[in-house]
Amino acid sequence: MRIKRLGMKIRVLWVLLVLLGMGTAVSRVFAHAVPVISDPLPNAILDLPPEQIIIRFNEPVVPELSRITLLAQTGDVIPASPVQVIDTEGRTLAIDLPEISDGTYLVSWQVLSTVDGHTTSGTFSFGVGVEELAATSGDATVSARLSPLSAAARSLAVVATTVLAGGYAFRLLVWVPGYRRIKMSRHEQDVDWRLVQVTSKLIIGGLVVLAGNLILVLVDQNNQYSLFAGNFGIWAKTQFGRIWLGRVGLLLLGGVVWQVVFARKRPSVKRHADAYPIRGWGWWAGLLTSMLLAVSISFVSHSAALSENVAVAITVDFVHTLAASLWVGGLIYLAISLWLARELDSAERSWLTLNLLLDFSGMAATAVGFLLASGGYLAWQHVNSWTKLVGTAYGLVLLGKIMLALPAFGIAAINLLVIKPRLYATYEQPETEQTQKLIHRFTWLARGEALFAVLVLLSVGILTDLQRAVEAPLLADAPGKTTVTTRADDLDVTLTIEPALTGPNTFEVRLTDENGQPVTDVRELSFRFTFLDQSIGASEAVAEPVGNGIYQLEGSYISLIGNWQVEIAIRRPDKFDAFAPFRLEAGLGGSIRSNEQRNNPLESIARFMTLAGGGGTGILLILFAIGWGILSMRAARNEWQLAPLLLISLLVFWLGALQAIDFFTNDFTPTKFLTNPILPDAESVAIGKALYEENCVVCHGPEGHGDGPAALTLNPPPADFAAGHTATHPDGDLYYWIREGIPDSAMPAFGDKFTKEETWHLVNYVRRLSAQTSP
């Protein structure tokens, strides 16, 4: 029975380690104070001069170590009062101004977060009594100071917590329970004592790392705010400063606990029959100390800077930190234990190896379960969207961290899929050469897995100094130029977009004939911009001629990330309108490019999951909950391990069901995921026209005005494609109505008559009817 349970436990371990990717993906991230609103607003033009500059931030700041400066257009600093806090939360700063004259002004600010010690700064402009802002104006800016010292210090705090929590928890929850019901042999007592000695050295190392964290924090903060020049008292009163002082106390407490636990001679079996395995209340005190250290990390995290549900968020962050420390720290001490057990005889070593796996996987299953549950909550709070995950600096670093964890998962797969079955097969013959080779391989693989897990922890420091994804801007691509060309009847149409980024652009169209000569006899050239990923209608604009067959349009017509269709209508005297359609894509970085270029796989996944909304997330959560529940039944060694694992499964299932029900009740439509795959070029429109004249004219009329021969007999009357209603629906809606019909109307279903491709051609022709005019 013992071996059977071990098999179940080992099978579950690999799955749990793989799932860690989502949990570690949202490990502790640290907040940045950024403006929520200001008075005056950025780029505002006022009739009367303001009496104050007021800026409200998203988290509390330290007024004594913050500043707001007003500069005139000449660069001169306008004298103002000291910075003052004007709300009870410590989030809103203000300065009183003297009477200022008309002109353009620049506000420069810098603040220190009271939560995590990060510095942020920025600027914005406003004008008084002017028609437009002058040269000092521009978009509001926000920048966060990224400090290598700060990043290193935060990594050290996580490493110290992992070493301390892993060492104390491994002995209490894995090592000691394995020997609870048997008497240790002399060789096993030697291994136990050696493990205590190694743990002692690692705990000392963890305390040294914690001391390094304290020193780096102090050096970094002193470099910014001259703490030793009279500002230490102010800094120490901030939440970040109080946490630093608390860690100093934890360092001292950790030293006292180490003295109690490790500063003693090896116990004698003759005097103390039950001395082995070594244990005692001091180990529990050490575990409690490491838990308090995890609490200190959570109190300077993003969660501590939230404006709502702060206590819940900090608690969840603490659970996440502690769970990660137990899992990774436990792996380190598991690898050490297996290495120390190499001097045992074959039978003792085989039993110890399998027993350690059984007890460690119980702790790991619980830790990873809470890691995943808390990680999901933190992702919702601090990342919040798939676009932010793959389109921000924090998100990309986070994905890189997951890639760094993959080798650990691969090693675990080898252990479970290759080593484990062979160990089972040889368990009854522990003295054989094959068994010892397998144990040797497993020991080395466990060391490798622990090594990669530590590398994942070390990468946390890079994340901690990055602005959390939910507040961070998407990474911007460099400005450039995109040029696309197509044929429209007898014209060659070249469209050039510059700077080819979402937002304001110059759209330039060059028209030439088949001989390459400019075409100048154009009465009107208009644009129609349609966002293909959602039903938001279309925007139209007329370009201005600049001569020599060139037409220009300026404006923010492509403003959303996703797929766009730009259709240029060219109207000439005594000729039918010519249409030049283009498919473009705005990437996550904002760059506008041809749809024919290869998509970034991460962008494609992010767009699909964004479109799926709560439905996609809900289904994933439900599938995970079901799988986790099944694994929990097999992974738990006893009832007290099973209860928290099933609780996680039930909670995730409930959250997933809520999201899925909301999506399918309120957001889902049959055409939500449909995108027209066929460009509305001349060939597609011609095919659609033939289908329309054969099947649709009788009701909708030759020009699509709903005035066909049968229209007067129908109630409700057929749609008028030129009335504007068609433009409010995406192509997917038209496709669905053509194939399935419209309930409570005379519109029949053509799904059995048209192929899917023919239906899309017909959609393109209906679109053309809504925009086309006769010569």
C-alpha cells in the first residue's frame, strides 16, 4: 500500500510542477506611484490662472521626500509653497501658486512611494489665456526609476525567505515524519546529523543574504534621498521604512533561533533514546520567523498599494510568497538529503529515497495548489489582460521567467516518466546494481531541478522594479512607414502610412494608370476604416488632393490594436466608382503593417483570449478545477492533505463557472469569432454581384435600397443597405444572417445553397452596395 500511494504521489508531482508556470508567472511585483488625476488636467487651456497644482496618485506617497515644480515657458521656476498633503489617505499632493500671467507652463513632479520605496517622476503641461500650447507642451509623461540595487535587494529578500522557510519546513514536514514510526539505524542517525549541520550552514547563509538585503536597500534609498543627511527619521516613518526596521528585528530573531536550534553538540543516543531524528520547538520558531519574513515582503508589494480590499490582497500575496518558498526551498533540501543518503546501504537508501518523495510531494502538492490559487488572484489584480501579459515589459519578463522554469519541468518529467517506473520495478531488490544506478540518476536530476528552481527565484528581482502590467503602457514600436499597393479597375493605388503607429497618422494615396502616369481627374477620394475584431461600426473621411495624383488624409483613424480593413473609394466623372481595399494589422506595439506579414504567435493568442473574454478564461478555470480535483484525490496521503486541495478545486470551479455563465449570457454571439477571410477586391465583388443579382435583387433591389419587386409585399420590409444600419454590424453578422436567415422576417436561410466562400463574396458585395454611387 505504501508503494502504491507513492506511485500516485509521484504521478501527480510532474503535473503540479508544470502548473507552477502560471503561479510563478505572477510572483511578487512592486508598485509605482502614478498620477490618477490632476488639476489642471494635462494639456488643459484655462481662462483664469489656477491657485494650486493638485495631483492625486494611485497610492500613498511621502510628501517630505516628494516635489512638484512649476516652470514657465522660458524655463524659469515659478516660486510656490512646499508640497502638502490634502487628503487623509496620503495620495493627493498640492502646492499653492502665486498669481501667474498668461502663457504655457510645465509641471514637473517626483514622488516616493510610502509602500515600496520606488521613485516615479513625470511632467505635464497646461496653458493660461492662450489659444494653443507652446513649445514646452506635450503629452503627459510618467517614468519610474529602475534601480539595479533595488532589484538585487528584492531578489535577496525572496532568496532568504526560501532558504529559511525551506530548511525549517523540510525537516518538520518531510524528514521527521518519515522516521516517526521507526527507529533509526546508526548510519541513518549519521545522515540525520549531517543534514542538521548542512541546514545550519544554509540558515546562516540565508541570514547573511537577509543582511545583504537590508544593506542594499539602505544604500539605494540613501543615494536617492540622503537618509544620513537628516532624512532617515522621515523615511523610517513610511511603510517601506517600517518594514525595513522590522526586517532588522527579524534578522536578530533569526540569529537567536539559530543559536537555540543549531549551537549544540550532537546528542547521544545512550542519554537520549529518542534524540533522532533531531527536532524540537526551535525548528517551529524558525519556521514562524521565515513566515514573518514572507509577511514583510507582502507588505511592500503591489497588493499593499491597492485602494480596495488591501487586507485580502496582502494576505493572498503572503500565501503566494510562502507557498513558492516552501516548494523551491523544499526542492533544495530534498536534493541535499538525497546526496547525503549516498553513504547508506542499498536497502536503507532505497527506502529513504522513496519515503522522501512520498512526504515531500504531499507538501509540494499543497504548496503548489495555494501557489496557483493565489497566483490567479494576483494576475487578476496586477496583469488583468492577455494583451498586457504579452505587450508590456513586465509581461514579457514574466513570460521569460516561465521559459526559465521549463527546464525544471522537463527534469521532473524525466523523473516521473522514466526513473519512477524503473524504481518501482526494482524496489524489492534494493541491492541490485540497476536500483543503485536509478537512485544515482534521480539524485542528480533532483539537484538539476532544484538549480533551475533557484534561477527562477533569482529572476524575481528583474520583475520587482518594473511597473505592474495593469498600469504600464504597451511597449511602443519605433515610428516607420508602411506602403501597400493594389489594383482597382484601371488604376494602380499605392497607400503609404506614416509614422505607421496607432494614433495620428498621415495616409497618402498615389494614383497612377497602367502606364504609370498620375491620375488627376478624381472628383473625390474617400477612406472607410473598419475594425474587424469587434462590432464598432466604420469611420469615413475624405482625403485632400495635393497635386500630381496624390491625396492625403491626417487623423487617428487606426486607434485600436487588431485587424483593420481600409477601403479607398475613388470617384471620377462619367465612370463607376473604383474601390481599393487593404487589410492591415495594428500590433501590440502599435505598429501598423500589412496583414500578409507573419503574425507574432503571442499576439495571436492574446487577441483570441481577449476576444473570448470571460468565456475562454472561465472554460480554462473549469478544466483546471476538474483536473486538479482528480489529481487531488490521488495525490493526498491523508484527509488533512486532501481537504485544502479539494477546497482549491471547488473555489476555482466556482470562479470559472461564474465567468463562463456571464460570457455566454451577455457577451457571446454566433459570429463573435468570425473574421472575413476574403479581401473585397474586384474578383470577390464580381462573384458576390452575380450571386446577389440571382438571389437577392427580388427583395433588396438592384442597388440594395430594399426596393425590389417583392418588397411591397413583405413585413418588415427588406433592409436598405445604404441607410447606414449595415455599417454598424461586422462582416460576421452579415455572414450569419445570409446563411441562417433572420427570425420573424422574410429573410430566408441560404446556408444550403451557398458555400462558405460564396457567402463571404456576397458579404463583400453587400458592403460595396452600401458605399457605391452611380456615375
